[in-house]
Amino acid sequence: MPRVTSQVARLKRKKKIMRAAKGARGGRSKLYKTAKENVERGMAYAYRDRRQRKRDFRRLWIVRINAGARLHDLSYSRFMAGLKRAGVEVNRKFLADLAVRDPIAFGALAEVARKSL
């Protein structure tokens, strides 16, 4: 029975890892074992941080909405409760953008929220 070395598949696998490790410094881009560790760690961080990014943005939006609401003597929770009670369905991303770029429109929403409380 012939001896199988899986050379083509192995080289293809190595090449894929080395290409992914291209931007790393020193042995992390030159030596296969360290390059593989580097790429695997990087992929794990990328997977984790794709989820983390969503949380980070939501936190940022909430901070901005809170700052805008406090200019109109409302807390974030009272502002959001007022909007919900008034039937205004606007997402946090849009509200945060309004708070930063269009304070007049945000003030109008704050009044709507205040009246419905």
C-alpha cells in the first residue's frame, strides 16, 4: 500500500495560515507554528468583538441620548418611557444622531416625551 503524505493539502493549509499572518511582526509572520497561534487568536478576538461592537455602540447611543435628555431636564429612562408611552417608535441609533446633530428636533421629541408622562 502506498504511503500517503497529504502534501498538497498540508501545503495549502500552511499557505492559508501564512497569508493570514502576513501583517504580524517577526516570527509571528515567518514561522508556521507561531503564525498559526497568532491567526487563531486573532480570529477568536474578531469573533468575540463582532458581538462586542454591537454592545459598545448601544452604550454610546445611550450616553448621547442621556446627555441630550438632561439638557431638557429629563433622565434617559424618563425620556425613553415618555417616548414609548407616546407611541414614538424611534431607535436609539437615530435618537443619538438627533441629539448630536439636530438638538432642536431632539428638543421636540423631549417635549413629546414630557407631555406623555
